[in-house]
Amino acid sequence: MADEAVQPQQPQGPVFSIEKVYVKDLSLEVPNAPEVFLNRENPNVQIQLQTEGKAVQDGVYDVTLTVTVTATIGEKTMFLVEARQAGIFQIRNVPQDDLQPILGIACPNILFPYARETVSDSINRAGFPPVILAPVNFEALYQQRNQAAQAPESPTVQ
């Protein structure tokens, strides 16, 4: 028994687990209905992605992936969908330098298939053919954001 008290505790390995995946917010607009359903032109579809992660408790993080899909024909909007797919993740015993890449790459990779289904289902329920979002390279997006944040600001002329 005396030996047990003397032995130091073994360091615990990294922990990464999904606690909950949920839709934080969902918005669908069809501002030009019903006329928009009579138009047979192919729409211009624009997709925007945004990620954000924040600590909720010690070792517990809430990560949100926002997907905005806008379809237009000329100046008229056919539909606009914004889905905020979120997840609660337990992340412990990870070096601080690795935390931001996990929140900005690994977590959005997990959330994306759920967001893709939410967006496609919403558009389909609005009466349009579903929009299937192509796979996204969140690592490249994360690196682009970091490079943009580190770029020196252009000098201002006064």
C-alpha cells in the first residue's frame, strides 16, 4: 500500500468527444414567391461558410458552422437559407497550440454533413430542388483565415 501513495499519477492522454450536435438557428426566406416558381432560368447560387468556437466550460467547447446559401436570378432572390449547425465538444489534455486548429478544422469537418443535410432539406421543403453542398477543405479555409489575420494592414493615407 505504501508503494501506491508514492507513485506519481500518469498523465492523461488527449480527449476529444462529441457531446451534442444540434441546429442552433435556421432561417429560410423566399421573398419573391410565388412569381419565382414560374421562372425557368437557372439561378446563380452563392455559398458562404463561417466557423466560430468558444469555451463553454473547462474543456467543453461550442463550435458553430454557419452556412448561407443564396440563389438569385438577375436582381431577384429565389431563396436565402442560413443554417447555424453547432456542436458541443469535449476537448481536454490538448496543447494550447493545437486547440484552435481542432476548433477550426476538426469540429467543422464533423458538423458539415449535418449542415449540408439541413440546408438541402430546407431548400427542398421550400419547393426548390435540393442544393447539395460540395465537400469543403476546412484546413485550407483555416489557413487562409490565419494568413489574412497575419497580413499587415495596408497603410492609410491621411
